[in-house]
Amino acid sequence: MIVSRRELLLVLGLFVALTVAFTWPVATHMMRDIPASGQPTDAMLLLYALTWSAQALGNNPFGLFHATFFYPYTASLAFIEPMAALAFLIAPVDWAYGNMFVGFNTAWLMTFVLCGVGAFLLVRYLTDDTLAGILAGILFAFHPFRYHSAGQINVLAMMWIPFALLSLHMWVETRLRRHLFLFTAFSLAEFLSSGQGGIFLFLASLLYIVVLLAVERRSFIELVAAQRWILLSLAAMSFLILVPFTAPYLRNIREEITPHRPLGETALFSAQAVDFITPAPGSLLAKAAPWAASARHPLFPGVVAIALILAWLARRGWRGHLHRPELIFYILLAVTGALLALGPFLGDPSRRIPLPFTLAWYTLPGASFVGAPVRFMLPATLGLAVMAGLGMARMRASGGRARSWAGIVLCAFTAVELHAAPVELIRPIPRGIPAIYSWLGSVSGPLAIAELPMPITEQDEGIEDARYQLYSLAHHKRLANGVATFVPPITRKLRTEMQRFPHNASVALLRELGITYVFVHTDLYPPEEVERLRAAIRSHPGLALADDSETIWVVDVVPGPHAAAGGGPVDEQAPEETQPAGG
């Protein structure tokens, strides 16, 4: 046992308290707000994905990918991440509260707590030093890049990586099969929580195997040979579990619906040299870094971490670990991750020098799926946290009681210099879900809706498009709209045609797709455009304005020669007033 139950509970309580403080005021806004950074639509899209997955796991697990948006495309969840493992953990919260924000925020906070506890256990195992483990947990859980990625829970969900690597180290050392089973379980949990996290863990595991073959070749080969049938069985089981979750993505890639981001374009999402000395905006260190406001990504782990790592290296602390492959591995993980984070090229376009990411893009399995190379800093951060923990442990081992107290002070100072609260929040549905969607959910039978206005391109996607998507969680009808990184061709065609609604071509396409209703949000149009739309809709023989008393008009699409089966209008009329859905 790595730690006692008492120590584990105390550390868990510590990281719960630190998470509340570091992410303030998220814990006090659980019911209506969510953390965000960058584009609010990213956070709203992931809110939809996690909530839909939690609902699907309880109602129809086999229909997980058949989400509501991007009608008539069927496996629409393959345009984002289902985060199934994370959804499974918070499904009871979602079912108990019936509030999407509570479940999402619980999962979001959980990523910080588990990252901290996981890194603690890992370094506690490597060093047998509690304070070294706590320091590593703080560094990994509250690294500035995690603040920078606050609106992307799929990026934050790297919490199973330290647990998986710990299990792998323990299997290599003890040769006990239960650790191999735990490694498999944590690896699957990571893949099913964050696709990119799973790729990072896979590549990190390959790096560790390379180190083992270099340092302990004979011993490792003997271990693999002795347990080859267990390894093959677990590999086959993992493959069978992952196939249903990866097949929709592979189909999209094969059909070029979700193409890879071009190699040159990834440079826009890569780290710059100055980013490595840039602290989190709002932190104590940011006040002494005037360049922080213009830097692309905050990647500086703090003065304490760098000082401990440099002291450990300067005192040649690594010499005592030349034959410890797990420690060599974390040094390489930090260096390799930082180099990959720099992206494909160094320098300006006229004199650019290829970097390791370019080679990884073409050779390493899964690397081309990482469209933002800077995210390689997340596994690199774990390597830095381990190295800082090693420095802390060596410092404490070489001193007396004073050095022990110094360890506590250094942990506290690390927390202070990394603290960058308050976290930015957004309110995705400021006025609650409109009553019309509650009515729509009560309409029986299959139907599909389109909501106007629609964006022309992905660059024009606004918060309203993401809001339509969230509304669909209340009515569970198919929605032609949607927001995602990539948009299917049918949706792009519909967006183009609906710019001319109610032109004959747009109505013909609605009929062809089997759209039942068009919801027109008049508050998003200029007043003169509203009157033009009203007159045009009323005069069109293929449309019927069922309700124009509110800011959301309900327009029936009258079936025509191109109407799809099951996509005709429903004879029910929207009531004048209904109670809004919860949320």
C-alpha cells in the first residue's frame, strides 16, 4: 500500500479545499454558470456533450452517438467528444438534480481534485515523501495552462494519466497482475474521458517502454514473455471496448467529414518560446511579467518548481537514479512534451526549421489527431511535477527538522504563486429555457426543427447557435443546427440556403430533409427584417406561420414532393404559454 487510508483521506480533503480556492467562484455558481476561457461556444458545446452522454448512458447507451444536433446526420456526437467515462461518473448527479450545470461543474471540479491526488500518489510512490507528493499534486493540478484551458473540460480531463502510469510502474516493479489490470482500467478511463488525453497516455507509455528496453532490457522482456497471454487478453478486451467509441470518428475521417487540421495550421496552436516564462494572468507572478498580456499561452510552472528542478540537477541528484527507468522516463517526458508543444516549425515562414512535432505528425500513432501541439505541455507538466518532487525529496532527505518545515513553506508558496482565481464564468442560458421548447418536447412522434438565424460558416458560429443545441436537451427532437469543430456537408449546404429563407430553394431543401418546423428568433433580427420575414412567410404556399405572438415564431413546413418519410408536420399547435423547462 502506497499510503495509509488516513493519509489518503487527508490529502483528498486538502485537494478538495485547494480546488475550491483555486477555481473560485465556481463552487458557489454550480446551478447556472460554467467556467469558460476563450470562445464561450467551446464551453457550451462541451456542456452539451457531457450532459447528452450522461442522459444517454441512463436511457439508451447504444444511442450515445445519435445526438440531437446536425440533423439529418445520424452519428452527430462524433463531431465532438462524448467523454463517456466522465459522464458515467457524474450521471447520478445529473439524474438527482435534473440540472445540466450541476453535473458539468461537478465533473469540471473533479478533474482538478483527481489530477492533484493522482500526481501525489505517483510521486509519493517514487520518493516515499508526503510533502514531495503534495508539491507535485499542486503543480500538476493547478498548472497555468489548465487555467488557460478552463473552458475545455476535455483538455482538463487528464486526471487518469498519473494513476495509469503509477499502476504501470508498480507492475514492472512487483510483476503483480493486479497492477496490470489497474493500468488497463485507468487507460480506458482516460481514453473515454479525453481522446487527446488517451493519445498522450499511449505515447507516454511507448516512451516508458523504450526507456525500459534501454535500461532493463532483459528483465522487461522476461516480464512480457511470462505474462504475454494476460497482455494479449487485456489488449484484445481494450480493443473491443474502444471500437464502438472510435468507429464513428474513423468513419468521419474516411469520408473526409472531419479532416485532420493541416500541419501548417497547427502552428497557430503551438507554444512560443516566451510562453515558457509566462505565468497565468491574474496570478501573483503575472504582476512581474508585463509580457504576459500579449503571450499566447501561460506555461510557466512557478519559481519554486524551477528552483527545485535546477537544484536537483545541479547537485547531480539524477546520478543516483541512472538505473531507475521510471525517473529517467519523467525527465524525458518533460523535455519531449515541451519540444512537441512548440509545434511543427521554429522561426518565421521564410526561414522555418522543422521541429520534433513534424516528425511525430507523420510517424507516431495518434499524433496527427492533436491539432493543438501546445497541449503536449499537459503530460510535460506531469514530468516537471515529478522532477520538482524529486528535488523536494532530496532536499528534505539531506536536512533536519528545519528542512522539513522548509518543505511545507515551499508547498504553500507554490500554491500562492500559482493561484489565479477568480475563474471566468459564463451563463449559457441567462433567462432559462424558453417555454416553446417545453411544448416541443411534449409533441409526440419523430420530427426535426431548424432554428433561424443560422451562421454562414464555422467562423460565424455564435453563442446563439450553441444555445439552440443546449435547448435540444430539453425537447430531445432532432435539430438541424449545431456547433462543432467540423461541420458536415449537409449542414453547410443548409446554412447557405437558409440565408435566403423563405426563398423557394430554402423551402425545397427543408422539405427534402424532412424538417417539420422552423423556429425564427425574431429578437436576433433587425425590426425591418422581422416585418419582411412575416410577410414573406405568410405568402409562401409551402409554409404556415403557426405562432408569431412571441419572440420565437413557429413556422410549419408544409409537406411537398420532397418531404422525407416521418418528417411531415404535426397537427398540434403551440400553446400561448407554457412553463419553461428547468435548467
